[in-house]
Amino acid sequence: MILFRYVLRSALVPIITVAGLAFGSLLSGTVLVEAIFAWPGVGQYAYKSATTLDLPAVMGVGLVVGGVYLVINLIVDVLYGVIDPRVRLQ
């Protein structure tokens, strides 16, 4: 009971931080992986758009990736408040 209530709860904050940052790294790695293995997806679309100089498509992919990254950071910040009561707004 002590392990789950006190130790694990205080250890979850850095774990959630690292998981959020790792997800951002996954987003940046999709272009390389999809280009190498010829998988269809957002990374492949971004690669083809960049090589053909399709600037509106490149900006659109940048907006989508940036939006997903912002949502992930928002979820991480909300989870901070759920896990650690010292972080909550009064």
C-alpha cells in the first residue's frame, strides 16, 4: 500500500515528462522511417511535399505535427495536476 500510494505517485511525474518528450521524438522520426521503408503516412507525405517544393503541404504538415505536440503537452500538464496535488491551481 505504501509503495502504490506514496512512492509510485511521486515517481510518476518524471515518468510522464519523459513519455511526453518521447512522443515528440516519435513525431519527428516518422519522416525518416516512412521515407526509408516507403510506408504511407504523414511522414511520407511531408517528405514528398518537401522534395517537390509543395510549400502549402509542408506548412500543413507542420501545423498538424505542432498541434499534436501541443495537445500531448497539454495532456501531460493536466496529468501533473491529477497526480501531484501541489501542482493544482486553487
